[in-house]
Amino acid sequence: MAKKEYFTHQGITYDVTFNESETVRHGGPFDRGSADSYYGRMWNPHYYVENTGFSDRIEKEEMTPEQVREYDAGYEYNEQFGDKKDWG
């Protein structure tokens, strides 16, 4: 089992132990935020019900405030600790 990793954003602590956490599940708000940051996309809250691209996409207007905060946390997490896609 991998060492647990956490990220605190706006007073909420997220389990960012990739591949072991529901918080960062593929397609979830945190995952989509971190992916948008990684690919240099604008902040645009959304998530997928299941896996990215293979399930319904939920837009910001349909998200709860908690889901938008989770997306924001994922975006900020990658801005602080992640890397960026080298389009080079």
C-alpha cells in the first residue's frame, strides 16, 4: 500500500493518494481540475459520472458547491505541485 498523501485547500483536506483514493478517481472533479491545469486549459469546473470520456459529463451549473471546490482543489494542486504538458 502506498504512503498516504494529502493536500489541503481552502480548509478542506483531500486524500491525493493516486489510484487509491475516491477523491482523485479518474473522471471525478479533483481529477478533472488537475488535468485541466496539466494541459494548460482554463479553469472550467466539470466532471464525469464515471470514467472520463466514457460517461456523462456534468457541467458547473449542475455541480454542487462541494464538487466545484473539489475541482478547484485539483486545479490548484497541480498548479502547486504538478507539472505541465510539454507541447514542445
